[in-house]
Amino acid sequence: MSKAEPSSDQKPPKKRRQWRAFQRKPLAKSQLATRARKVESSTLRHAHRFVLKRLNSLRLARRHIIAWSIVVSVVLLGIGAQLFLYADTYTELAPARGGTYAEGAVGIIDNLNPIYASSGAEVAASRLMFSSLYSYDSTGKLIPDLAKSIKRSKDGDAYTVVLRDNAKWHDGADVTAEDVVFTIATIKDPEARARASLQVNWRDIKVEQLDDLTVRFSLPPYAAFAHALTFPVLPKHILQSVAPGALQENSFSTAPIGSGPFEFRLLQTSDSVANRKVVHMRANTNYYGGAPRLDRFELYGYESSDDVVLALKARALSGAVEVPRSVIPELGDAYTVQQHPVDNGVYVLLNNANPLLKDVKMRQIIQRIIDTEQVRADVGGGVRELHLPFIGEHIASGGLPAAPQVNRAKAAKLLDNAKWKRSAPDGVRKRSGKEELALKITTTKNPQYERAANSIAEQLREAGFAIDVVVLDDKQPNSNFIGNVLQQRDYDMLVYELPIGADPDVYAYWHSSQLGMTGYNFANYSNATADAALSSARDRADQKLRDSKYVTFAKQWLSDAPAIGLYQQSIIYVHRPSAHTMPSDAVFVSATDRYADVTNWTVESEEVYKTP
């Protein structure tokens, strides 16, 4: 059978596309070399065009860059040198906010209730944490504090004080007139046992509340009454339930609530053996006088100025008060030193009740012997002359008597005329060959007072007196200097510091009504002319008339010589150079007036640009 033919309806099979295999064509060596040369030539042209020319441009640019870099560097160095050399022209050091100021003060800290504050450290703590109706600014001027205004009645027997309405206690309660009335009532209450210097100001004064912010004081006419309004105000809402007799021992005395620029945080014992304590305070951000720039204030109480000096040398303090002048060189450049006079006078009081000193002629003899300029030099210098019973600058009208002149030749002649003859071999003067011209000089333990006492003793010994110097440590708890010595007037001559204040009213020290154990007439001085002048000056509102009365009193006082003014006291304050404290020209009535601008104190400084 033959093969079958395909039918007409069947498609013929597709033919597969066939690719020819890639065939390598042979390449002659001459052609390869030619092509290589072409590639090389093209590459060189490309490199020359895009690389070598740009490298040349880069070298040229590099020279310009280096040149400009040098120019810019020189300019920058010049600007830097100018800023370094003339930085003071553009910048200045300014106080920086924040930080902790640590201050050292002399005195044990046992009681933080201000009506019991006795040591310098306790009084300082009171000033920082409590407010007064009035206070002194950094110029020594009396200005309102808690008070907004004061009005004196026509006859001078009443003062009406209006309080500011934005003062608050540290617990947030409002300060009101009730607090003022409560404070004075507490001070006057004998069971409360407030310190005597506060009590004496309020014995004959009546206080009443007129409304929430108004108080009226009724009293015998007293021109200087406004100066008595610097007492610290206590919070009635905290203490009204405490019996007056239990107030001193109350917990408030170790954890007080005040209204001042700093509020209490902690009373810490840093040395139990030395009874050294630290009061930790923080800024009162709600203080009506403006929040302090410091965050915290730490007040360290030291037993003596020697302990303060040791702390300063250890760089443990930002600042300190009552630093002895003799140690200032030892502190080097670590602290800035400021000295400010205060309205206190250091006197040698002559006990007019003493058998020898009750004779005005003997007191005048001593007045002619003692060279107060020599005393001031012996205590270390740097203190002002004070020959009056008050601060002379407080009498604006002038006319004050001059200081007595030293005249030892005349003093010797007067002693001879009084039958006080020198005896051999000690040279001590005796009367009738038996009775020695002997006196005792008493003072308290204080380097400055001791030098003053020894200087006076040496001068009197040269004149033929037999002198003993007795130094009492009034800081010891069992010494009772006030009760056993001061109130008993147990001394012949006493080197003592009297707080005088910003007004010439020294009635408390020299009027005969202040004789006796409870009075402050420590010289036992009595003179009718002096009494009349002091009493009259208190009643007069006219300043010129008051001044004339005090001039009369000063003349009589110098003639009677119940005491001899040695010098006006001053305080030496040191602080770190970076700290900002009181102005260098500040005037203080008392040492705690250094806090007049404490809200502006800072512990560090920062550099700021000056503003035009």
C-alpha cells in the first residue's frame, strides 16, 4: 500500500526558524594595534580635557584659598585680641541669681524667737526671718517696712500706723494689726521674760487695734518714737494659745514662722561639743519686698571670732561679720574686706558711786590723763573718734563742744594738791602714806575691749594709779555678767559698748531716773541740768530745738565726766570677691542693718555684655 497523501484540509507543518551560530571573525594584529592607539589617544584627550586642566585650576584656586584663609585667620586673631584686651569695654561682671550664701557670725544659736535673741548670731537670724514696722535702709535712714504710713497727733501723744496689705507670714496667713498688738502685749508681759532692751521701750505705751491694718500707740510725748518701731513682729495665730511663761521653751523657738525675706528650714547642730549650730533658710518667694535673688541662706553661729577666722581660712564661708582687724592680712585675696561704722559707742564708764570716782574732780583728772587717740591706735585703728554721749552727726545744727584736751601735767598737779603723792619704789600715789590711789578696770572678753582696757590701765599707771584689769567671759552660761556685774554696778571703771541708735536720745543711759538695777544708767550719773535737757529734748518735735537741748546736755556731760568716750564702733565684714552684698558706702545703725538690701545679695557673679 502506498503512502497516503495528505488531505486538503490539513495544514502543512511549520518550519522551525534556525539561527546561525555566532562565528568569531578573525582580527589581525595590525588592526588591534590601530584600535588600541585610537583608544589611548581618545583617553588622553579626555584626561587632558577633564582632569589635567581642572587640576591646574585647582592648584590656582588652592593658592587663593590659602591666601584668603590667612587673611581670615589674621582678622579673627585681631578680633580675639581686641575682645581679650578690651573685654572690660564690652562686658561687665553682674550678680547671678541662685545659690547658697553661708555667713558666719559670733554667738551661740539657742533661740530663734526674736524677742529672746541675745547673741549676735541670734539677732541676725531674727532680722532675716522676721519683719518690723520700720527698719533702716543702707544709708541709715528710717523707712517703712511692714508699715505703710505713720501719723503723729498734734500734741505728740499718739501715733497711728497703717500696715501694708500685701505682707504674709511664711505659712501664707496675712500679717495684720492683731499681730502687732499681740507682740507688744507679749513683750510687756513679765511672765514672757522678753529681753530687757525690748521691754524698756514699751512700759508707758498703750497699743490698740483700730482695724485689720491700723494700730494706734498712745504715749507721753516722745519725738523719737518712730525709732522704737523697729521691733520684730510675732504671729498671733501661731502663738496665741501658748502661755507667756512657756513661750521661751516653745517649739517656735527652734522652728519659727516669720514674715521676713527668708523662711526657716532647719536648725542643725554642726558641732555638739562646741554647741555650734547652723540655721538653714530658703528664700521667701512671696516676700512683700520682692523675692531674694539667693535661693538659700545659711547662718553659722560661732563661739568666738577665732572660730570664725578658722572657718574663713578653710574657705567654708561665703562671708562673715566681726572679723578681727589683726587677722585680715592672713586671709589674703580670698576675701573682700569692708568696714562700716555703726551707731554704737565704746566708753569707759566711771562709777559715780565709787568712793574715789564720786568726786567730779577725780573724774576730771582721769579725763585729762586718758589719751583716747592712743586708745584707738592700741585697739588696731580704723575706728572713729567719739567724745560725746551720742553720735555727733545726729545733731544737724552744730554747736557741739570740742573734745577735752589731754593735759597730764595739770592732772599731776591736781593729784598733788589733793595730797596724792608718789611713793617709792613702785611710783604708786598714796594719801597719808597709806591709802593707795587704786582702781579696777573691768571689761568683757573681747580682743578689742581688752586692748582698750589695757591701754587705759597703762596710761593711768604712768600717772601713779594702781590699776587692776579684770576680764570677764560673759559668753559662759554661768557667768551671769548682767546680773552679777552690770546690774549690781560691781566695778570701778567699766569698758563697755553702748548701743546709741540713729537718734541722739540717750535718756536711758544718763538720766537719773534710770539709776538702779533695772535701769541703764551704768555710771550712776545724776545731774539736774543734764536731766532737764534730756527730758525736754524728748518732748520737742522741732528738730532745731531738740538739737539745742542735746548740745546743753553734752556740755554738762563733758564737764561732769561720768564716762569717757573712746571710739565709735565699726564692723568688719568680709566676703568672697564673687559675692555681692551690702554697698561699700553703706551706713549702719546696728550690725544687722547689713541685711537692709539682702534681697539683692548674690553669691556668684557672671559676665554679661554692657547695655548702652
